[in-house]
Amino acid sequence: MKTESFYTKRIHPLVVMALVTVACIVVTASLHLSTLERVETNEQFFLYRSILDAAGISHDGQPASVASLYQEQVNEDSGIYHAETADGGKRHVIEITGPGLWGPITIMIGFEDDLKTISGVSIVSQNETPGLGARIEEPWFTAQFAGRQGPFRIVEEGTADAADEIDSITGATRTSESFRNIVNRAVADSDSISRGQ
């Protein structure tokens, strides 16, 4: 019966694992570096699109036109985005983050020049359950806030009829409440927005 040597039992597996590890690191680092510029471009596009959506500025969703509209109509001052609408009006957009069910929810919320009426709400990032809490990204949900003044309260989906009522998402009550709390906090803090005028 042949016995295995110390090298075969101990050293050889370590050498193989080290080589596989180095190969995986090289491949992962190469992919990261080769896609870094594209990732940064996409992140910038999503940010621009969220700001335009929160300001209630319509666009076609194409990266080039979104960037062009952003450059023409939005300026940033101390973390507050000031947008000029086609009719000469002003809107002010802030980014705000709060806790969701599974992680932070970051939104852009826009206000009309009176700093009370919401011009729009858009999701920057969220980690909620797909098909349930992640439905906060659906246009019907975010559109409920446009043109209204908070604070808001949540009611059962499909039953909102008062000015301060927002339809919750069936099966995602805690996410709906978290989203409402984030929006209500932004509404309460809206007086502190510097108009930059």
C-alpha cells in the first residue's frame, strides 16, 4: 500500500488553493477596473434622473437627454438641487435617507417654490422585498405625493381620498409606513431649505 507524502497531503492542496485564490482575485479586480467608468456613468445618470423626477421635470429617460436637461435646468448648492421649470418656476430637491424594513431607503423629494407643496418623489436606492416593499418604486405609489402638502398618513391600498391620505402597499405596511415617515420628515424640514436666491 502506497502512503501519501507530507507534500501531497499538506502542501499541494495549499498551493492549489493559493493559485485559485490569486486567479479569482485577478479576474475580479480586472472586471471591477474595466467596468468602473460605466458604473460611475450609470450612477450619475440615475442621480440626474431622480432629481429631474423629484422636480417634476419630464424627460424621455435617455441618458444623453437626461444629462442635457439636468445641465440646463438644475444647479446644486450645499446638497440642495434648485431646478428651473420650463414655465420659469423654481423647484427645490433634497436627498433624504431613512430606515426601511430591510435597510435604508434614500429618496429625492422636490418642493415647489413655496417649500410646502411637493413637486415629486423618486427613489434613489432601497433594499425592500421584491414584489412587496420594493413596489415603492412603482409610479402609482410615488405619484401620490405630487401636488400635495404633508404631513401624510397611510391608509389601506385603494382607499385614500383625503388630502393627507396615501395608499399603502398591500402586504408591505411597514415599508409604506417607513416611506411615509421619510417623506413627513422631509416636509417638516423643508423650511430649512436655502433657496439659493
